[in-house]
Amino acid sequence: MPEAVVIPELPAALLVLTSQAVISALEYDSVAFNGELGTLLVSLQRRGFHNLVLNRVVVPFPLNPEHAYPVRSNKDKNNIPDQEDAARMRHSLDQLPERALESILTNAFTSDMRARLLLDCRAVGPSHDHTARVVLGYLDGFDELRPAGIDIAILVSTEAAHFHKLHGRFPAFRLQFDRPDGYFLVAVVLAQPGARSTIVELHAHSVILAFNMLDTIGWDSIPEDLHETWRLMTHFADGLLFESGFTHDRFTFRFPPGPSTKLAIVDRSISSNEVPAASTSPAPLAEQYLLIVGNENRREYVKSILSCIIDAFPFTKIVTRDAGDHMAPQVRVLKNDQLDENEVQAFFAHAAAIIVPSYHNGLRRSIAQALAHGRTFIVRPSQLWEEAANLCDLPGAIVLFDDEVSLVEAIGRALHGLPPRCPKAGRSLALGTEPQKSRDCTRNILDFVSDLAFACDGSHWLTREMGLRQTALIKDQR
């Protein structure tokens, strides 16, 4: 809370009047001085005196908490003179942002003084997609660490909780479904928000807000309403986390954060011992096949890549999530909600090559799955792949393509078991350096939010509260 704040007239059990205020009250309105406390404060307000709340002054208070701020009964309210002033006082107090913040802070700790932390995982859907794998990896890290002094709640959709069996997977944490319940010191959205309402909703439940931006954001297909959401987020967030330096650089250039917003990069785990081993599982297809990672929309370019591969390799099986309008017999379309994690891993483990058509999507978890099984990972040139290669210790190879000729050559060499030309090694980690594991990534998040909590004085929440109010007023006027 701010050290001092000027507020409307607030009757309180501990109230210090300056000598000037006492003289003024006795001289101009002795009835008010000897009468009801609220009436006295209204009288002093008319003479230029105001309440000053000192939040850092601590005194013993042996009475029950409800006696700290006396509340009039309806009968008393009807007998007070200057009803208009009294009504204004009550309305002003109700609108005071510090009172809302005080209410959240009061309930942001458990009875044994553990800080309440909310992990918002509502971006996870009922499928084994990239976002689900990344967010569940973070939760695995929280479950492994189980930090002392923190009470953790996971906010997730009801469908996703059942699909991923979260009750059994994370029994140490409380699960909340669809909407946040209660108050928290910190709320962390583990995958970027998709709507402005998420920011507004979490602000009403938590003192500190942090958002984690994944590599999966499609820079060339962000709808305008999402632009607005992320502009609002960068201005009002206490902290922003990024899955890579690649995403940090591009996001902050396009959406400059506010001056008080803290930033940090939280690398994802690309460790060989954290990728599920499926190489011993039977191959999902009897014949050799290629796996295309992505889906058909204007950022993924699956359709054009698929056409090129079908023309170049008409007798090779192709597995993809979305084939567009291609009905070629060698194309098999996978649906994430129809596969369990072991089946997904099997497709990665036995593919001749994995191709990512996207120019910008990260899918770093996919690269870990491919490289861990010694597969060739064929991608377009990007700083992200350089960064990923320098963080992992995996046996596969990253091969770059920038046109159809280089794509066909890379696939052809993979199909015939030939070594790739000019690969980016999957073992580019600096000698003697251990790759980050889930618990390391989670520890980075915990260190980041701990720094935010220690530096928090409530001023950023108050600024966000007033900013959101003004934003709502502007929208109403339009």
C-alpha cells in the first residue's frame, strides 16, 4: 500500500486531529465536534481539512477488526444532518481504489501466511497441442519444486482439466475451473492472454499480474482485437516473461512495454531426459512417412508446402494436422483431440523428417521432440532455431530451407538416410553446460515473481485500476 494517501472523510477507531482542526471545529461548529464522528469530518472537510491515511504506522488494536471503521446503521444515517454531504462521503469511499486494493491484500495470504499464487492455464485446451505441452511442462516444474511459503492454485478450463487428467497429475495444487475464485498476491498467465477481459478479471483478483509470451504467437496474423489486448497488457502488466530472446525482441519492438513493467526471458526445457521416450514404441505407420507440424492458416503456409511435397514425393506418406483441401491418398490428417501423448511422441520418433512450414512460429517443444529421437528437423531460417540449438543437447539435426529446391533436397536426403547438408547441430550447447530442465524454467518464473512481490508497494495496482476505469469510460463514450 502507498505510504500515505489523501482520502474522503473516513470515520475510524484511531483518528488523530491536528490542533488546527480541533480549534476550527470548536470555533465554527461545536455541535459537530461533540456529535457524530462522520458529521465532524464532513464539517472539517468544508473548512479545507482532509483525511490522511498513513499505511506504515502500526499501533495495537485490541478490538475486533470490524470496529476499526465504524459503520452507521440506517437509523443513524437518517438522523444525520447534511445528508447530501454524508452520501457524497460514502460514495467517495466506495469508489476509492485503495479500499479495493486493501481488500485484495487482506485475502492474498493463507491463515499460515503463505502467499497465494494463481497460475492461469486457461489457454490450454482439450488437446495435445504445443501450448498444452509447454504449459504442462511449467506445471511439472512447479510440482517438482513445490516452493515453501506459497499456496498454488491452477486455473484451467473444465474440459482441459478432464482431458489432461490434472486432478491426478497435480494433487498438491488446488484446481479452479473457468473463472478465478478468491484473491491472490500474484497471478501468472502461463500463455499469453487472448482477450482484454482476462486482464480486467485477474486485476480484480490479484495484486500483481505477470504474463508469459510463448513462441507460438503468429506475427503476421494477429487480429486487431488482440492488438488492443496486448497493448493494454504491456502497459498495465507488472511483469512480462518470454519463452525466448527471439520472442522478447520482436514483441517488445511491436508492443513497447510501460516504463514500470519488468521483463525477463524464461527459456523452455530442451533437455534430452525430459522428452518422453517413444522410440521403443511401434511405428504408427508401416511405411516411411514425413510429419508436417502446423495447421492451415495464413501464417503456417501448410497448403503450399504440402503441394510441393506431394508433387516431389508422390509415393511417400505424409502426416499433418491440417491438409486443407488436399485429398491425396498418401496424406493422413491427425486430430490432436484423438491422440494421447504417447501416440503423438510415436509420430515424432519414427518420422523420416519433421517439416515446419511457418516463418515465425516457435514450436520449440516440437523441436525437442524431433531432435531427441535423432530426427531431421527441417525449418525456415530464423534466429529462434539458432537460439534453440544453443540450449539443447539432443542428437538430431536442424536443417534450414528457404525455397522449394532446398526443401525437396533436405527431405530427399532424409528419406534416403543421407546426412543433411550444413545442419545446425542439435548438440550446440556450450561444453560443460547443462541444458535447462522444467524445474529450472519454473525456478526462473518463481524468482521473477518473487522480485515483483518484494518490490510491490501497491502503486502499480492503483495505476492499473485507474487506467482500466478510464479505458472503460472511453469505450462507453464511443
